[in-house]
Amino acid sequence: MNLLLVGLDHTSASVAVRECLAFSATALPEALAQLAGQNNGHQPLLTEAVIISTCNRVEVYGVFDGESDEAAQKEVAQKIVSFLAAFHQTPAAQFASSLFFRFDEEVVTHLFETAAGLRSIVLGEAQIQGQVRKAYDTAQRMRTTGPILSRLFHHALATGKRVRHETLLGTGAASVSQAGVELARQRLGTLEGRCVLLVGSGQVSELAAQNLLANGAENLLVVNRTYENGQELAARYGARALTFDELPSAMGLADIVISSTAAPTTVIQRAHVEAAMQAKLARGETAPEMLLIDLAVPRDIETDVSTVAGAYLATVDDLQSVVNKTLEHRNTVVTIAKRIVSNEVHDFGAWLRIHQTLPTLSSWRQHAEELRDSELKRAMRRLSTLSPEEQYVVEALSRSLVNKLLHFPTLRTKSAAALGDGQRYAEMLRELWEI
């Protein structure tokens, strides 16, 4: 196939390594131009090239000329490694061990799984679809794509769309933080218009903020012992930061409280919840409710808050069952998604094998046309008395005869190519017709 992928991602390289090889939006066109030999007049490293560069991956996809044996593949791959080192002015020793190399069908499978979200940190996330499309669009503008990568990336995007349409890969809660938000959505029906209080400003709170916003929450409050840290988190997600002394009054505003501090003892007591419920009643809420989600270990919230009317408490143990159920479901969904990808990879492979026979079929048809044209001219010299209409009939007859003779062998060759036997047929044509 002569397809190549050299890259790294979050599974093979640390953030520090990924940062070293990341291509900015302004640098990407220049990198593509260098790979295609557009600017320096040198022999191009790749005849077609696309680069995907995101926070989680840097991947160079390419098509190269020449032999497709293992030695040729290694030679081209090493040239791409050297290109990455030179372009980023980073010694190859700093990142070479983090790279992975794919060839031919492995490239197709990798890209299709990537576009489907099967290789993302958050399984099934939809953002990668847009990132793949943007990478292809950039390469297309730079004229570094050709028939193979164009078909490959269009097919990859269609595969990703099909996986998302036919499976529930991106739904459900696969982490405790996501599970807390999922529980809130199930309990309250919708998060739109709800006030959510985050107690703590660490990674768990940040993941909770991301999922809350993704599910429609707009009114976020952040309370943290270190006010400056709370401010930083609030600024990133359009929330409002409050001091820790304001926790009781903040609870009176909240419909959902998600707590994940590193405090050695509880920070939310029954008295806090009782006062919050009284504040809600004073504002005119007839049957106030509050969902408290404790994501901390040791726990942040006293267990007896659940005895307060209208209060519901969920702990990490309660949420783990949601996570486990989601993961079991997701394992099934992943199996289905990979089956879809496998079918699409097979279809692309069939197209590519047919595509590889086209030069032979084109040369064969051209040779037949040259013979037809030569014999037609010789016949016309002997049939000089024919009228223009009669000459047209003779020429049409010759074209029709050639087309009919070539039609069935062409179909057989393409069918054989789709099944992996096209090269044998192509070699037979070249030998029989001396083309």
C-alpha cells in the first residue's frame, strides 16, 4: 500500500514530550510543505502528507513512492523521525522511544479508530472528529493530499460519524466525577437553570465543572480554603469564587453540592444543610431539594445530612456502581464500534487494492486505443470513398469493439483486486500485452 504513520499520543508519551513535537497552527503549513518538498526543491519525503497535531497526539500520515518491503518502510520512517527532530530543533533521542510506527492496513485501522474516538482519553469524545477534519483541510489547502489520503480521511470521518450514530460510545459516566454529574442529571431531570456549588478546586472539581457545563449547568459557585485557587478554577469555567467563610450562605443558593477537598475531617455538617433548607424556604421554595455528592476520601460531608428533609447524599461508594455499570455497557459498545471500524477498514482496503491496479488498466486501455487508432487510420485510407456519416459508423464500431473486449477483463481484474489478488491479474495483463 505504501501508507505510513509516524506518531505519538497520550498512551506513549508524556505531556512534556508531546509539547516538544506539537505543531502550531502557523507552523503546520510549513511542515507539510517541507514533507512534500514544496519549498526547498529537494526530493519530497512523502508524495502525500497530513499531520494531526492536538494536545493528546502528533501524527504524520503519508504515502511514499518506491518499494513497500520492510527495509523501504524503515528507511522512510527514519526520514520522518529526522524531519521531526530538525523541524522542532529537538534531538531525536528525546522522543524516539515514544514514537509508534504503522504501515499499510495498520494506518487505516489507527486513523479510523482515532476518528471514532476509540483512541481518546475520554472514550468516544466528539472533539477529535473536528480535529481530524481540520488536519485534512489544512493539508488539502497546502495541496499535500492526493487520491489515497483524500479517500482515507473522508472514509475515516464517515466511519467516526457512523460509530457515533450507531452506538452510544460517548454517553454515560466512566469516572467518579462524571458519575456524580450523571447522578445529578438523573435525580433532578435537567441541570439547566440549576445552581451548582463546587467545594474544592482540585482535579476532581475541575472534571466535575467540565461535565456540569457539558450537561447544561450555567450557574457555578466555587468555594475553596485557598481563595486564590478557587478563583483560578472559577475563571477557567465562568464560575463565581467565594471564600470558605461563605460556604453556609453559598449552600443556601445551591441545588447541587459537589465536594472534593483534601480536608482530614468533614467540612459540611448537618447544621449547614438545615440552614440552607431554611434559606430556600424563606426565598419561597415550597419543597426545597438539595443533592449533595461527596467525592472526597476521607469524606467531606457528615452522613446524617441525609436525614434532613429534601436532602439526598451520595458518596464515592454510591457512585462507583454507576461507573461500573457504565464501563460494562461501554465494553459492549466498544466491541460494536470496533466491529464497525473493522468493516470500514476492509472496505477501504478493497478500494485501495483496486486503485493500485488502475495504472496497469489505464496503460492497457491506452495501448488498446493506440492499436485501434492505428488500424482505423490504415483502414480509412483504403476506404476513402466513404461519406463522413459512414466514416463515423466505422469509427464508432471500432470504439465499441475495443470497449467490449476490455470490459470483462477490467471487471475481473478489479474484482480480484478487491479480494487481494489484483496484482496477479495486473502482471498477467502486462505480460500478455507487453505494456
